[in-house]
Amino acid sequence: MAYGDSVLTSTVGSNSWTRQQLMESVPKTSVLLLVTFIFIVCCLAAYLERYRRLVRHINRIPGPATLPIIGNALLINADREELFNRIIASRKLYGRRQGITRIWNGMTPYVLISQAQAVEKILSSTKNIEKGRDYEFLQPWLGTGLLTSPASKWQHRRKILTPTFHFRILSDFVEVFNKQSAVLVEKLAKEVDNADGFDCVRYITLCSLDIICETAMGCPVYAQQQSDSEYVRAHEKIGQIMLNRLQKLWLHPDLIFRCTQQYQDQQRCLDILHKFSYRMITERRSIIQAGNAKAHLLVDTNNNSEAVESLERSSAGRKQLAFLDLLIEASDGGRVLSDTDIREEVDTFILGGHDTTATSIAWTLFLLGTDPTVQAKVVQEIEQVMGGDGERWPTMRELNEMRYLEACIKEGLRLYPSIPIIGRRLTEDVRLADHLLPAGTNAVIVVYQLHRDPAVFPNPDRFNPDHFLADASHGSPKQPRHPFAYIPFSAGPRNCIGQKFGALEAKAVLVSVLRQYRVEAVDRRENLTLYGELVLRSKGGLKIRITKRK
């Protein structure tokens, strides 16, 4: 009996101890849950308040009527030609006075800006340098390279990459420009005296791809000779996929996009493009390392002035560096830039220096074909600078002396900017005239309309290279041109790092073509139907006729 009492007492004591633990633990758990719940509610309330504030300020900006949840998504869901027209029409309908209007893509606001003073507020900021959210669709291809990187990474990467565009390095690339331009001239020969004309964009795009691949990676891809190659087709396809996804609201979520055939096509293109870039990184690194090892061996074994002189002659006589070589040398064995970092920047160079420069060249060539007088002045300038030797390639110094040709290229970029729209995601509030753009807004600079402001460029639709000659470059003496009224390469701290490269390439290609062929535009500019992909294009291309110069 005593034993039983002892067991009973022990059991009761144990249960009491357990109940006491439970009573102590329950309040702690409840407090933790309560604190978590309050935190979530506070975060949600803060988000809703910020979003309510954003909606309040954005809806004060003129713009088309919206529908609940989807906003203006139905308005945006148009074919590429109609979409561009609707973007351009939005200013005429809603933002004529201040050059500011807004649209909603679902619950995401976009503010369209096309007036120089307002553009300066956005692009000159050292705080609002985050790219717009639409650039995220390029990240599967470019990663977080210079074009798509967040502000913190971009600042560090820009410092590393800026020396690769030094003028002395660019001068080495003139040989590549001239060599590939000569191939272009040869390919165009089959179109001489074609009365129906032909689309010049395709020819120039392949030439530009050859140029950027050889200068970026040190390896020709022979796009002009093998236009149906796997690499060329992958480049063309992936741009179409990314633009289509950007335009269609329902394809924005990764979960939905991954279920589509386009995702499978994108992955195949990425596999081709990335494998090629990584292979080139490996090969170029091996070449550089082998060259360095040979150089050190030469110095160590001979250790005299003759060895040093031999090394310098060898270095001076080697093939020009590619951007890839410069990145590998700057990588410090992977401590500064990994292979993935290098691949991102090489792919960014190829995208940024391929279609954009090709588009600029094609539009300039087409515009010269619309005005024989301007074209004759360009050819006269080329002959004056280079003399009568029609077989010699231009040097960098001679290309820089061709001011009238440069003015024509600039005027082409004014009328038809390669990148017609620039996006920024605001990280802090910006006041534009009577409107406040809250942090979180996607500010969209409509460059195409900005460049056609009649207050800055009288008779803005006319092709007039005199806009960019020395005596007209700053408008009238009483009213100098606003520095943000012409921004074909963006502006401010996050402007295009390769603009000098692109301008030099455009000159070299145009000189080669114009020295051999007289150009005539087939279509009238008024009949062109424009649309935006990654660059500004014309439906059906840009048709010209060419005849051999005597």
C-alpha cells in the first residue's frame, strides 16, 4: 500500500510539473505568435499606405482611363506597331503641355516623359540609377552585367570597365571595322542595279554582329558569310522572345512563363549563346596565360636588354586586344571578376553594340538616300579627307575629321534613336512640374518624342544635319539647346559606356559603303510603320537601291 501511494504521489507530481511547464510555455508561444501577427499586419499596412500614396500621386498625372486590377493592360496588349503608335499618341492626347503622362500595366505604374527639363530630373540623379523593372527580362541572357545590374553592383563594375573603352584601345579596333565593312561592300555587290530595292537592315546587322563579336571576343563568327548559323539565329530569336514576354502581362510571372513553349525556346538560345561565350573565355585565357608564361621565361633565361626589347616587339606586334582579353586581365585570377562576371559583360557588349549600332547605320544610310544633296556633301567630305586613293582604308584620325558625316549620323539618331525608350525605377521621390513621382514609379523616357520637340528642333521631322554642325550645335545664341534634349546614348551617370565605339563603327561602315555605292531610298519616310523591339525598327525593313559610283 505504501508502495502504491508512493507511485500515485510520483505520478501526480509528474503531471503537476507537466501542467506547470505547459502553463509557462503557452503564454510564450502566444506572445511570439501575437508579435509575428502584429509585425505582418504592420508591414502590410505600411505597404498598403505606400501603395495608396503612389496611386494617389500617379493618378493625378494625365493619362487614359483605367480598369480595376488590370489598369491599361488591354491598351498595351496590341501588336508591336500599334503599341508604339499608342505610346507616341499618349503625349498628344494627355501630356502635350508638360510632356508627362501615365499608364498602368496591371498594378504597375509607368510615367512617360518626353520633355528635356523633366528628363534631366530623372537621368542626372545619382540616386535614381536603378534600371526599370522591364530590364529584368534581359537577365536570363545578360545576368547582372553593366546594362541590367543594380546600382550597387553597377558602380563597382563601371569603374573596372571604363578603361576598356579608352581611345587608344578603340583605335586598334578600326582595322576590324574596315575589314568587316569591306565584306559588307562585297555582299552588297549582288544588289547593284536592283530596281525593286532591298532591305539594308539585314546586311548591316550581320556586319555589325561580325564587328562586335570580333572586338568583344577576339573571334570572328562569320555572320555575313554564314547568316543562317546557329549562333546568329539564337541572337535573333532570343530578342523576339524577351520582347514578346515584356508586352504580354500574363507572361511576366516566372511560374507561368516556364510553362510556355517560348521558355523552352529561350533556354535553347541561352544554351547556345552562353556556351559560345564561356568557350571563348577559356580559349582566350589559355592564350593569354601561354603568352605570359613565354614572356616570363624569356626574361628569366636571358635577363638582358635584348630580351626585354624582344618582348616589347612581340607585344607590339601581336593581334589587337579584344574586350574579353582586357576583362580577363582585369579579373585578377577570378578575385575581381569571375568567369560568370566576364561572360555577363561580354554578352552585354554584344547586345549593346550589335543591334543598336546596326540600327543607327541603317537609318542614316536610308536618310542619306532620301536627300541626294546631303549624300553628295558626305561623299565630297570623304574624298577631301582621304584624298583620291579609293582602295585605302580610313584611319581613326581621318574618321574623326569627318564632321559632316558625324552630323548626319547624329541627325539620324535624333529622328530615329536606336533605343527609343529608356527606363528607370525610382528609389526616391521626384517632383516634375506640378506632379510628384513617388519612389517605386517606373519612369519611362520616350526618346523618340524628346528628340522631336519643336521648341528645341524647329521643323523637327525634317532631316537636317545642320542641327549638329559647330555653328548650330547649341541652338540660337539667346536660347541654348538643353543638354538633355538630345540623348541617343542616354545621359547622366548611367549613360552608354560604348557610345564612342558605336560612333566610330558607324563612320567606318558608312564610309566604306558610300565610297562604292550611290544610295537611293525606295520608300517615303511618311509611309514607314515604326515599332520598337530592343531597338527602333520599320515594318518591312528599310528598302534602298544602290548603283556603283564611277
